[in-house]
Amino acid sequence: MLKTKKVNRLLPTQAGRMGTQMKIAKVLFPLSLVLLSGCVVGPDYQSPNAAVPAKFSEGGHAEAAEVTLKPWWEAFHDKKLNSLVAQGMGENLDVQQSIERTVEARANVIVAASGGLPQINANGSASASGQDGSYQRNNTGRDHSQTKTIGGGGDASWLIDLFGQYARAKESANASLDAAYADVNVARLAYLSDLTSAYIEARYNQEAYALQQKSLVSRRETLKLTEDIKAAGAASSLDVVQAEGLVNTTLAELPGYQTGFNQAANRIATLLGLPATTVTASLRNGGPQPSPRYNTKIGIPADLVRNRPDIRRAERLLAAATASIGVAEAQLYPSLSLSGSIDGSRIVSSVAGGLGAWSFGPSLDIPIFNGGRLRANVDIAKSGAQQQYLAWKQTVLNAIEEVENALVGLRNNYQTVAALRKVVDSYEEALGLARESYKGGATSLLDVLDAERNLSNSRIALAASIRNLSNNYVALNVAIGGGADIQAVGQ
């Protein structure tokens, strides 16, 4: 490592200081031109390309319109859900944390750029000293002698960014800032997905509980009918016990739905940034199961690169990693820095006077031997960029998979719901016929109990299918990035 020597002189007068500053300016000016002629090492970033299909399996070839501002949850036509979404958009703690990370990322941009700017520091001091003794009293007529010293100065340094180390560092920090902003939208999408899914789960458990209560009423009617027939001598004790068993089975299933509802309500409260059970009372009155009223325009796979915030985040992290290669490569080459300092002091005693000193000079650092550390840092940066490219590519493929899965699920759910509605109608009719036949003695109680079970199971299956349909609708809209840019009012 080679360094030039610095020049030191005394400044006896203020005029001398002015002349010295002029000399420093004359030296700084030509050297500052070196900054303008510096080059930037490392690869220039190019946006990656991924081979994606021309269309989704269930879609067309047309591009989708802007979906990041679409409030797709309003398709459920559920005012309570809409109010919960709006309430939690600015209160969700994951979203707040991601927003706070953008503050940190903005500060990192300033830190990264500051290394290539001049650094100036100033200092000052003051002191007083004296002596007491009979000698001073005899010779000066005073009890003590005193000296005051006032000093001040400053130093400056400037690392000339010959090979773009700080330019690349700032480029990397700016890309990381973009990634932090994209991460906010990732958190918003996750919030929308979790909240709507929890709300769908809460309403499903309420619906299932109500259906089982309806089945309980029907099974108790069957039990009473069996007891009446037994009293008439046309039924056995076994028939009564079997009817009682079906009633008790229904009673055993009810607490599970209550548990599911409370857990879903607690999850909603947490997503809103509130303590558990806070929103339970407001949901307890119940409401219809959310069911989407229209389909979603999904566009083409290439739209995901524009609309999915996690893909944008991965791409920006790739840009940051690519710029980091330039930072590492710049450290392989010499670095030039300019530094100087000025110090002055004023002494006040029986004789007043001043003293000043200055120093200035460039220094050149040349890496000669470092055990391969600097070259290894370049390899580490290149590997990190390649890993980030693979992560970006995987994010794109995962996004396409999520859309395809949601599309298939949504299509099949519509078919299942339509079929189960007919099944419920059939079993309701079958139960009525079985009871009439049992009353007339044409069939056994077993036929009635079977009809009861079939109807109850089909009702629960229909409710579960509607839940699955709604969840797949949510999954599809989240998969295409719907609603990612919607922010809380006043945010």
C-alpha cells in the first residue's frame, strides 16, 4: 500500500492562512476532475426474462386491465366484510412493519451515497491555566499569573470514486428500497387473503352450526314420533334408542362449530391489530355465507410480472444483488482520497499571540496482497446475484401455479355447489317420504334415520363447498395481484 506524504507548515498570520487556502483550492480543482473521468465497474443491470405460457389453461389471450387497485372482495356483497377490510388496512401489524422497513431502506440509500461525498468535521477548545505562589506576588504584585488558550480547526476528506464503488452501492440501495416498497404490497395481499379467508371460515361455522341445529330439531321430531309409535305398540325400544343416538350425535357435533367460529373471529381481531375476542360479539349475530357473484378477468401469465408484488420484489432484489458485484469489483482497484486539516490557536497572557498549522495531500491505496479475500468477495457477490435470479424465476413459476390451481379449483367448485344444491333438495324430499311411510307402517325407522343422516351430511357438504368456492375465488384474486396497491384512507 503506497501513500504520498502530506505537507505541513505554520501559518503565522491570518493573511498567510488565506494564501494557503488559495493554494489548496488550486490543487483540489485539477484533482477533482479525476472524479468526472472515473469509470463504473461491474455488470450493468438488465431486467430478466422468463419463458411463460401465452395463456392460462382456463383463460384467453387478452391482457388484463389494472388489477392492483381492484377491491375484489366487494364481489361478496357483504357490508360487514367490506368494513373489516377497510378497518384493518392501516392497522394490520404486518403491513405496518413492512411500511417501517421502507423508512429503514430510505436511510440506507443516504448511507450508501454518503461514502462518495466529502466529509468535513470541525472542532474547538478553550482552556485557562495559572500559578499561585509568593514568587508571583513579589514580582508582579498579583497573587497568580494566568494564561488563556482558545483553539479551533477542522479536517476534510474526500474519497474519489474512481471505479464507481459508491455509485454501485447507491444503485444497490435504491433497488433495495424499491423491493421494500413492493414488500408493503406483499404484506397487503397477505392481509387481504388472511382476513377474507378467516371471515369465510367464521361464516361457514355459523352456517354449519345453524344447519345442525335444524337437523337437531328434525331428529328430535323423529324421536318423538318413534316414542309415540312405541306407545301405540308399533315400535320397539331399539327404535327409540337408535333415534336417541342420532339426536345425541348431533349434539356432540355442535361445539366443534362453535370452536371454529370463535377461532376464526379471534384471527380476524389479530389481523386488525386488536386483542382476541374483540370482534367476536359483532360477528355473533351471523350472516350469510360469502359467495362471489361474478368471475375474475385473469389476463395472461405475462401480466403477473407487472401485477404481482412478490415478483417485483424479487426482481428488485436481483437488481440490488447485481449492483453489489460492482461494489466488490471496485475494491480490486486502487483508491484515491484527498484529505487535509487546519488547526489554529490564540494564546492570551502577558503577551498575546496566535499559532496555526495546516496539512493537505492526496493518498493512493493500492491492494497488492490480501490472501484472495477481495477476489472471493466478487465471487460471493456473483453467486448471490445468481441465487437471486433463480429466486425470481421460481417466484414467477409459483405465481403461475397458484393462478392455475385457483382456476381449476374455482371451476370445479361451481360444478360441485350446483350438484350439491340438487342433492339437498332430493334428500329433503326423501326424508318427508320416509316419515310418511314410517307413520303408515310401510317402512322401518332405519329408513327415516338414513334419510336424516343423508340430509344433514348433504347440507354440511354444500356449506363446505360454498366455503371452498369462496376461498378459491380469494386465492385467484390474490394470485393475480388484485388489490395490492389499495391503501388505507389517509395513509
